[in-house]
Amino acid sequence: MPNPKRNGPRNGGERQRPQLEAKPGLDARMAASRILGAVIDRKTSLDGMLDAEHGNPAFTALNDADRALVRAILQTALRHLPRLELILKALLDTPLPEGARALHHLLIVAATQMIYLDIPDHSAVDLAVEQANRDPRSRRFAKLVNAILRRIGREKQELLDYVSDVPCMPDWFLDRLTEIYGEDHALAIAAAQLEPVTIDLTVKADPEQWAQKLSGRVLPTGTVRLDPFKGTITALEGFDAGEWWVQDAAASIPAQLFSDLDGKRVADLCAAPGGKTAQLVLAGAHVTAIEQSQSRLRRLSANLDRLQFQAETRCVNLLELEDEQGFDAILLDAPCSSTGTTRRHPDVLWTKDSADIAKLAALQERLLRHAITLLKPGGRIVFSNCSIDPIEGELLVDKVTADHPELQIVPVDPANWHGLEEAITSRGEFRTTPAMLASEGGLDGFYACVIAKT
């Protein structure tokens, strides 16, 4: 191996640092490796780091094409991480040194491109070796990087076959899903998160017509699904006119569980980005949208403006919200672990754990108990979230309603939900998982329950 102390010209007995040549695509791979490390090692949310304005500096410095590449690499790597790590383990004669995390992330990023993305092998290998050489922590492993990645190129199909039955989830989460849903359903959920993500639209009126216009199809939720979709959402017919908004099919369910809302005073708690608020307005309600984040409230207002909808907005911590008049109906789509959204947010699998689920369930319980105080007698609350753990759903509702004899669960009628009957529990709650509607492209995992106050 060359001695780095002998590299480069000398001047007056001092080694001058060589000017590193810019290499197309290298900055994108380096950014992907750094961000992957932040997700896996420091449990940092991916969405924040990939924000176009306030994200990770290595990401925001890239052009649009490189940002798209980084996003694709990270989403794919996080979806397939257990398989990628098993492949690397099989190809290494000895494990990487304990402190060689940067090297590990570099190899995962390169392997992702070669195995799962349409990136030429030679490009992925060349840039990975260059990246290793430029990092003092990984430089001595550059030949190893080259050898491992070239083997991946030669043995790609054999390696894919080798890991084809490995569930792409952390062991703790797969064990928890097996406990809740049984092994077959748990494995189906794991498989569903590897499927291509769809684009779902909630339309103001006539979903069949919009499905025809946009080459989509209508789901049992009334959602128009565009699958597959490649292009720019804002360029689609109807966007500028505010005829529809993007909303996962499962996320559209909670607001549809109310009975007649026409002319009623309704609160949408934790309302941003506004999809559910829009549904409530469309149903004829006088909506008050609550958010504690001013920036999220601005985003909600902008979305409502495009849709030409009006709602009262309040920037306030929900736990401090007071309202003397009271609401006829309340939608509480509570902050949660988001374990039902791993199709769209695979980083959730690597940034959350059982302690986070318990902590968030405790917060949801406080929010629900306070929301009850804002509801008029005779009113209804729809409590929902995008977790697939009953700790944040059924068990939480049981705990709260047990303390309030004036509350009772109003069962959802499966006859009103043709095609989604399996998502309605024996006592009438909604419980979707990513494994449901598999023939239609799946949907997010959601819990929703109607609670009446007598």
C-alpha cells in the first residue's frame, strides 16, 4: 500500500497538500453515506435531513438531480438494510473494525446502487473507492472496498437469492408484529414495505371521472390512486384549480367516520398538513384547525388556499387549548410512532424502538383526555394515528374510556366499507396494515375509532 507521507510534490522540504479534483457524483454519494449514518447510528429522522431548505448541509448543497439520487439511495437502502448488511457480512472474511462506521455506510450506499438501483456497477465501484481514498478513516480499506463491490457485481443474482427470504425489519419490530398479528401477517407487512410507493389523491367530487382523467383507479376509500406515477404532481390536471390533494388512502379514512357534519362546529387537532381539515370542510363543517407549530400552520393555510377552502386556524399547544363553546365533533389524529408508514418512511424502522412507542402512547393518552373536555355532550371524537401497535390504539382507547363512563365506542359498519371489511375489528374500530389491499398496491397502517360522549 502506498505510503501517504511520500505522495505529492515537496517544496522547500514541506509536502504540499494536493488539490482534490471534483468528481461528478461523488458529493452525492458522500452525502448519502453521511445521512445514512445519522439515521442508523444517531436515530435522526430522514425527512428533516432531506428538507430542501433546512436539511443536512451536504444535501442542500447538491443540485436537484443529485438530491433526487440521494433520496433514492437512502430510501432504498433503509428499506433493504437487513439484506444489504447480510450480503456484506457474507462477503467479508472478518467483520469490519468496531469503529469503522463510515466505511460500513459507504459500502451500504454503494451496494444499494449496484443491487437495487439502475446505477452502472463500474460507476458505483469507482466512486466508492474514490470516497474511501478521500476519507482518512477509510483510506486503508480502499482495496477492500474495490474487492467487495466487484464481487457484488459478479455475484449479484446469487446474493439476491441468498437474502430473498430475509424480512427487512429490525428483529424487535418483527417480533412485536408477530405477537400482535401472527407470523404470516407480520411477514406480509414486512414484504409490503418493499413494494413501490403509490400516489393517492383525495378529490373534491366524482372520483371515477378524475381516475379516468389522470389514468388512475378508485379504491374502496374513494381515493384516486395513480400507479405507477412518474412526473411532477403540480403539473397534473386539477392541481392549480384545487380539485384534489395528495393523501394516502388510509389517511383519508378517519375524517370519513363522522356522521353528518353539515353546519357543525368541528375541531381538527394536530391538523397539519391539512388533508383531513380539507375533508372536514368538504363535508360542510365549520372547522377550527389546531397546530402548535407556526411553520406547519402556514403550510396548512397554503394548502387550504390552493383548494379554495376556509377554516379557522389556531397556533396553540393542544394541551393548553380551551374553548368555552365546545365542539360538536373532534378529529384527533395524534402524533405517534408512525410504524404504519414504513412504505413511505423506512427510516422509522431504524429511528424508533419500543421505548419510543410507549412514550408516544403516553402523550396520545394526555391529548385524548384533554380533547374529551372540549367536546359537547352528544358529540363524537374520532381518534386516529398511523401506528400499527395496539399500545397506541385499542389498548389506549380502552384505558381512557374505562375512566369515563360517559364515553362509548361507536362501531363502524363493515357494510359501508366494501373491500375493506378485513380492516374493521370485531368491536368496530378501523385497523389497516400495509399488507391490506395488496392487490391494489397496499396502503399505510392506520388506527381509527369513533367515540361518542353521552
